[in-house]
Amino acid sequence: MIKLYNSLINKIEEFKPLKENELTMYVCGSTVYNDMHIGNSRPIVFFDCVARFFKYLGYNVKFVSNFTDIDDKIIKKAQSEGVNESTISERYIASILETYKLLNCLPHYKNPKVTENMDNIISFIDELVKKDGAYVSGDDVYFDISKAENYGILSCQRVEDLISGARIEENQNKKNPADFTLWKKTIVGKNWDSPWGKGRPGWHTECVVMINNILGPKIDIHGGGLDLKFPHHDNEIAQSTVINHNYIASYWMHNGRVDLNGEKMSKSLGNVIDAKGLVKEIGYGAYRLILLMVPYRQPLNFRQELLDQAKSDYEKIKKAKLTFAHKMQIDYGIKDYQIKIQNNELLNLKDEFIKEMSNDFNTANAITVIYKVLKLINTSYRSKELDPEYAKELLSLFDEMLWVLGIDFENTLLSEEEVDIVNKWNEARRNKDFESADKYRAIINEKNIII
């Protein structure tokens, strides 16, 4: 039984899918005017683990994350470079997709772009107007929050508090200061024809429309960073209550923000760490550990000590996995160890891992279970009476757990040439032929063979 913290009701509850053995999940993606920084990558990595865990349990997962490829920031950047908006958006979409791959994220079911969904967005806004949930005033179209059921339900604040806290500028065209823009009439930057003139949509409509178009009127999980809770997610819900009479998702999940040395990390403050650069420097395994060592709802304070710890932990995991897998290959000729786990001790550890991941995706505790398996691997490696079947199960369990966290290894096998070199090194040592042993050891080091 999976339990998760539902931000909609602010408590832990049992997960019950809309369709048996199927998960539909949408996570708000990037506005593509810059490269991804480590704060942006936290929801990407965390929800990738959520998708992986459901897949591990046998679910058919449909995980969608969008690209906002038209926005004031994109237009401003395009103007500063003297190019069109598509040049900017496509550049950063390509960069972010590369970052996804570097982070070892599973491919998403869909990565929709706002500009590809404009007809649906215009139709959705038109329906809101016809259902009296929105109105045309001046040159723009606004959502009428008084027509939304329980407006602000996600952020749990009174409308009066939301108005004062959101620094909403006065606009004589609005019925209520908290009403938000659905369509903005403009000829600046890329624009589209609509019943209300040339313009482009407001940010808050885009995601709810793409969810409707790709996954349906209601999904299992809607996720994103805590900073999106208000106004973005509250405004998504408001529109859905008028059109679909639901809150979009059965469960809303929000990850905590990433701070840098105790200070809020943001592009506007200029204290961001480029995700692509960091993952290239330290590798995806250590990078993912940084983000997963802290429970997802808590803020993560990125600092050098955390980085060093993640790098050290990953090296321990990598060395244990490869040395043991290579020992199995060299000593027993075992190359395939993906087998069903039957050993009771290992089954208990597997159950413990699943229990921790099922408890609101507690990756920090799940990593602790992985270290218990790591300890068994190190003990087994030194054992003189190793049972190959037990060893295969041990490696299989280790692989399963690491895969769920996205820290899997693509290729752990040695080539025939490498096996031959290691065998010759072992033979030279047994014969006390230290000169030959040193020669083969040098080759092993040069080829970076982990034994």
C-alpha cells in the first residue's frame, strides 16, 4: 500500500489510482529561456523516482512534463539577441532534454509545448467565457475567481490574504483584484489569432489544458515545486472546477525548494548552480544522491559538505557493485544475475525498501536500506565460501533498488580481454611472479578495470 502526502488536504493518505495498475502524472516543466539549475532539477529527479517506483510495482505509467515555450522572459531574451522566440525556446528545450538524459531520467510519456497546443488553449478559454467563469474586459480575458469552487483551496488561505500577499497590481479592467489573465492582447513577440484579437495565453491556463488534452479531465498525481502552489496551481484548479468540476488531480505533491548555503536559490538573485555543468562534473549518480538524501518535502540546503558526501557515497556504491559483479564473472563465469529473489534475508530487505518508498517516497530511508545490501555485498566479497546463487540474488536486489533511484549502471561486464588480463594478474600473484603481476596490474589500472 502506497501512502503519500496530499498537498490538497495536507495529510498522508493511501494512494488509490483512477484506473487499476495505471498512473497518470503531470509535473510542471521549465519555462525555456535559460538552462536548468539544480533547483529546477529537484522535481525532475524526484518525480522520475516516483515514476520508476510505480513501474517497479508493475504500473503502466504515463508521466507528462511540459515546456512553456512562449513567455515574457523568452520574448525579452529573443529581443536582446535579435532573434525570434523559437530560436530561444528550441535552444533551451534541446539543452534541458540533454540535461534529462545526463540525469538518467526515464523518457517521459509526453513533453508537450505550449505553442503546439494553442488551438486547445483558445478553445478552453472560450469555454470558460461561455460558462461564465471568465469575462472579456478591455483588451484581455480574465478568470473570475468568484465563480471557482473553493478558490485557493491548495494554498489554504483566504481570498483576502491571497490578494494582499500576491502584490496584485491595480487593474480597472478586473472585477476582482485577484482575477487572473487568461488571454493577453498583444502584438509584441509571437502571437496568435483568437476571438479576442491577436495575443497569447496567460501562464496559468497552459498546464490545465495540456493535462486535459493528453491525460484527460482528471489525473492521479499533479506535481511540482512548492513555489508553484500559489498562484499557479491554485489557478489551475480554479479553471478545472468550472470546466470539469474537479480539482484536476486526486493527489497534489510538492517538493521543497533548494537553497544554496542557507540562501534561497533563484535566477533573479544570480546564485544558481547550472545542473548540466554539475552533473557532467560529478556524474548523475552522485547528483541524484544529493537530491534524494533529503526527504522531498523538506528544503534542501545545497553546500559543499553535501556534495562531498554524495560523491563519496556514490563511489562506495559503484565500487561495491562493480567489484562484486566482476568477481562473479571472473570466478564463476556469471554474466547474468537478474533472477527472482528467494532468500528470506534478501526478501526482508526488499520488503523494507518497498515499505520506505511506499511511505511518501522516503528516499532518504530507502538509501539506508541500500546500504544494508551494500554491507552484505562487501561481506560476501570477502567470503571464502560464497554461494553463487545467493550472490546472484544479492546483485539482483542491489540493481533493483538502485534502478528505482535512477542510479543504475548501464554496463558492468568485463570484456573477454579484460577477464584474461585479470586472470593473468591473479595467476602471477599466486605464482609469486611479482614482476608479471605488476605489469598486469598496470594494465588493469590503465584500463580502469574495477576489481
